[in-house]
Amino acid sequence: FYYWDISGPGAGLENVDLGFGKLSLAATRNSESGGSYTFSSDDTKKYAAKTANDVFDIRLAGLETNPGGVLELGVDYGRAN
């Protein structure tokens, strides 16, 4: 059992029927409450007040693998800026 949580403010498409499975796409952006800290290349700790975390989520669900079995594949790409 694995809980895959991609909640947050954003937009996406869900359950697009491809015939062999259902495609879902989403893009979310979350901001760190109160800002965040980062380490720079000169090993000093700097405070960055505005940090946004972007996550792009792609899933392919409903793939029939065997009688009574289904598979869901997906990938998340995230970056902070």
C-alpha cells in the first residue's frame, strides 16, 4: 500500500480515456509558509523569503494486468524556485 498525495493549489486533467488506460496530468505550486533557508556555494546559510515548490504529476491508471488486477504508473517532477 502506498499513499500518493499530490494535493495543493494548481490545475490538471484527470481520467482522460486513452482506450487502454486513463491519463491524468497536474501541475501544482506551493509556497513555504514563512519563507525558507538555503545553503549557497560559499557554505553560508541564507534566508529566502519567497520559495515556490512546483510539482508536475503524470499518471497512467487502469492498466489491466491480469484477471482482477490493474496497474497505475506515474512520475512526479518537482523543483523549488
